[in-house]
Amino acid sequence: MALAQRVFDVPRLRHHDGLRSFLVASWLGWQIESNWADPFLFAVYAITRPLANVLILVVMYAVITDGAFAQPIFPYIYLGNALYILVGQVITGVSWAIIDDREHYRVAKYLYTAPIDGYAYLFGRGVARVLIGTISVLIVIAFGILLFRLPIHLRTVDWSLLLFSTALGVAALAGLGVIMGALTMTMARHFWSVGEAVAGALYLFSGAIFPLDLLPSWLQPLGFALPVTYWLEAARRALLGPQAHGFQTLAGLSNVELLAILAAFVAVLLPGSRLVYRWALHTAKEKGLIDIETGY
Amino acid sequence: MDTEMDGERVVKRQGLSLFWATMWARAYPRMVGAFRERSWLFFETLLPVLAVSGYVFIYRAIQAPPAYTGFAVLGGVMTAFWLNVLWSMASQLYWDKDQGNLEIYVMAPGPLMAVLLGMAVGGMVMTGTRAVAILLVCSLLFDVSYQIAQPLWLVAAFVLTMAALYGMGMLFASIFLVSGREAWHLSNLLQEPIYLVSGFYFPVKALGFWVATLASIIPLTLGLDAMRQLMFAGDPTLGFLPVPVEVTVQLVLAVVFITAAYFALAKLEAIGRQQGRLIERRR
């Protein structure tokens, strides 16, 4: 708290609604996510679920292929699932922040009567999830390298492609996450399903765990309309190098083209999320949903 | 016992009759809710269908035999019951405490064990509708074919698995009640790791004898294994144990869990009263 207080005391931050709201919300989000247990138990919790999730796929793969982990499809599945942890965290994180504030902690009315930037606040609440997700991704990938000999070598990783694509991918996801959160504000029922349904659909249609070519042809265009598809492809190429080109899904696109497509998604989704947030806030106030407690 | 209330004759139930009435009273909102609020059906079918579809496409990507599509579908169907046990049984008394219902249950004359049993019966009916919907949609989408050779064994395996599973949920309800706000995180933690060790999406035998044996404490482990053997009469070597053995273990688990739930509830209610934690609310 001492460090956080020092940051909040910086005059430029104190007087900038957006920055102040973002930072305070990030700190608050981290406290909510992590303060329910001691650090060891929290770490176990943060690691166990993602590892179990990826091990399900590993066992499925091993049962059928008799442990042929050297085949190119294995790193495709493993890495896609590992990277997807971040997608799930960001997409569902902001929606859950709305649900927590409104239904669980019952502080929504105080938030929306305080001098904060609600849009920046929502972004901030997602930051803790991004942090936890990033740590989980790194651990799951390290686990894969050590146990299943994933062909990732630090010297051959294309770091610039990885960093740029991840920055753009997370920004696009943050835009989607805030849109989901904003829509959650306008719902009195099924609000918990919104983030999870979208995250589930992205898992299926973005080629996260199997090449898009396997989807029925009429569903494939859906995959090409999602930013996650391009981020996963770019991140796989950056981490695996030439091995990642073993599938035809997006082989026709160069790395620069992938980054350009991701940048276009960011350019649409970030401003779009602000518009959706404004509309949702207005609608929630109009319908009296801003601080509704449904117990649903 | 009869009594007068506002000029009306009211029958006051006692003993088994009170237990029976309390159980159905608690089951009622869940059973009625399952049919009255049909929009749940869409969301609670859609999410598992998406998850199952992912696993089916992975099996297709690695060219697994067609029976594995059925394995994944059946696992997806059973996740509905596991999630119901976690979120609507194990965590339920915690939610009830948070919303102020628990103290009303405790003050009312009906036994708490009947309340728990009512939650289980209502949960089974409610989740059963979702499970049937998931099974139908996935079976049609992925063209799953079933070969049921011994329907009576299949019914026995399913019924006893449900009894053991919801008995475990009743036991967890007491344990989660004292775990306070960690209940939420406990339920979260018991999702994917249990899908893994119980073999929701692959034959549990693949995990090896000792892991599969330890995982058998979760009723769905042997329940799923038995149902897979009975619904997909394919390679018999895929099963972990013979079906009669698995069904017998489920029967034992059901008795043990329900008995343990009874004693745990009595103990935790006493502790809760002594320490004043039945009405405490921590967020």
C-alpha cells in the first residue's frame, strides 16, 4: 500500500481522472484477486487450473498418438491452449468486475457517484487478470518445455514479433473485454454467461487448439473475423519459428501483415469500446440497472 | 398434530413427514425454476456445447477413433452435474448465508439435512434437463452413435453415480460453509483439475492404475468409466475396472458420503451456533 500511495500522490496522476482511476482500479483489482489467501495458496490456485486444463489436452493427445509429442500438431495445440489463458482472463475479467461491484460487494452506486472515469476504471480492473494470466501462460509454457520438450529456444524466438503481436493482441482483447463488461452493465439476467460465452466461442473459432481448416467451411469465416486468430498465429510463429508454418490456416499472410491486421482490430475495438461503454452506462441508468442486486 | 391459525386448520408435520415435506419444499424452486425460466436452458447448453466441440475437434485433428467423440460428449454432459454440485450444492449454504437465508433455515422447524437433500433432488432434476439438452445437441452435431448392450446396468450406474455425487455435494456444503469467502475459490479450483483426474474427456485408465484409483473417490470417475463401457460397446480394454465392480463402489460411496454429510452438518451447525458464524457475513 505504501508504494501504491506514493504512486497515487504524484500530482500529475492525482489530477488526471483517467490515469488516477486506471491506477486505483488496477491496484483494487489486484487486491480483490489476491488477498483472499496467503501468497502460496494464491500461487497454487493461479497455477493449478491452467496446468490441469493443458494436461487434459496432453493426455487426450498422448492416448491417441501414443505420446508422439515431436509431431508439429502437439506444440500447436499446447501453445494455443497456453496462450489462450490470457484471452479467457481478459474477456471474462471485466465482466466479472461489474458483477462483483454490483452484486457481491454492492458498491456500484458509490462508484458511479464518485469523481472517477468509469471507462478507465473498467480497464484498470482488467489489469490484475492480465497479470495473473501472463504469469500462468509463462508457467504453462515453461512446463511444456521442460516436460514435453516443446521446440522453443530462447535464442531463436522472434522477440520483436512476440512483443508487438502480444501488445496489439492484448489491447484488442482489452477492447473486447470492456465491451463485454459494458454489456454486462445493461443485463439483469444471464450476465455471468456473457464473458464466458464469448471466451468459449473464441476458443472454438480462433484456431486456438486445432487448425481452422477443421471447422466446417461455413464457420471458418468467423475465425478470420477475430483478432485472437491473428494474435495466436503471430505468437506461435514467434515462439516456434519455421515449425509454426506447418499448417495452412494463415500461411499466406506475412508477419507484417499479421501485425497490420491486429493493429486494425485495435484501431476499431478501442474507440468502439468507449462508445459501447457510454451507451451501456446510459442504458443502465435509464433502466435502473446500475446498482441492481438480483441474487440471480 | 393439528392446530388453529387464523380460523384455518393447519396440519403441523413432525418426524419423517416433516423431513419429507421440507425436502420437497427446498427442491420445489429448483424444479419449477428449471421449467419456468427456460432462457437458462440456452446458456447452460451453449457453454458446455462450445467446450465439448473444442475437444471433439481436437480428437478429429489427431485422427482419433470415432468412439472418442462420444467419450468427449459424455464427459461434457457430466460436467453439467459436476458444476451443479460445486456451485449449487457445495457453495449453496455459503450463498444462503450471504443472502440471509441460512439463518431462516436454522430457525425453521424442518431439519437441515432435509434442506440439503432437497437441494440435491432439485439440482438433479434441474441439471438433468440441461444434460439431456447437451446430449441431444452434441449427439446430433457430431453424429455420435451409441451401442447400449445392458440398459439396466446403465441405469444402475447412472442412478448410483448421481446418489454418490450429490452425497458428496451435501458433504461439501458443510465444509464450504466454514471456509467462508474461500468457498468461491475452492469451487473454481475444483473444476479443471477434477476434469483431468476423473477422465472427463478421455478414458481414466490412461492416467495409470494409482491415479485412477485415487481419483475414484470422486464418484464421476468410475461413473463415467462405467457409462462409457456400457454406451460405447467398443474396445473393452478401455475400461478401468469391470462394470459390476464400478457400480458396487458407487453404492458404497453413496452410503459413505450421505452418512458423512449427516454428521458433518450436525457438527458444523453446532460449531456455527457456538461461534456465532451462522449469520456472519464476510465479503
